[in-house]
Amino acid sequence: MLRKLLFVSVGILTGCASSGGADFGPDAGAAGDIDMIIRNQTQEVVTAFAWWESGARVRLGDVRPRSTRTFTTSPRSQGVMLSLNVGEGRGSRRPVRPETYVDVSPGDRWEWTINALQGATRAPNDITYRRISEGN
């Protein structure tokens, strides 16, 4: 399942997927962790965040230009969305909360590919995502 989305503002990726119910929260445990694989195809450093439907925005880390990093995180709610800060102005704009999230289950593996950035704010405008494998 591959979806391509255009972005209107910095730090939002929207979409939906299906999943079953499971235990969520900071203490979900290693067996319940999810992998978020971020492929940065651009020429700029991006800082990746997992923005949970419950409200928490958790910093995952930096992804260098033209590279891929895998981040493992404990699910904090059933829905998550990738949020980005881009380049030099990483802290200069307040991020906008996503309107929709992908449903996750503990053990899931998701991949996001950042294909292009646009404008002076370097807003992500061409990002694809897919579930690589389902967890519980």
C-alpha cells in the first residue's frame, strides 16, 4: 500500500491505514515497539518526529540527505504520523498538529520516503509511506 501526499504546511503527513487493537503507552515494552523507517531523498537534513494521536510529539532523530534511518519507538496511542523539521530553520516554526494518523499495532514496521521539499520554508510536498509488515 503506497500513498503519495502533497503538503500544505511544514511537518504534516496525512493518511490512513487499518490495524487491530493493542496495548499502548510508554511502558508497552520492546516486544510492542514499532519501527519507523525514514528515507530522506532530499539534499537537506531533516529531524523526524513521531506525532501520536494522544498528543505526544516524540523526537526520533536526524536523517541526513540521501540516507535512510530506522527508529524504534514505543507506541503511545493507536495512531501516529510523521512530523518533520527541515534544514537550518529547524526550531523556527511551530509545528501544526496532524488532522489524521495511520493506525499502528505493536510490532508494525512503517516506511516514509521524503522525495521533495518546496519553497522558502522547505515544506515537505512529496512524501510516500507504506506499512512494511504488520505487528500484533
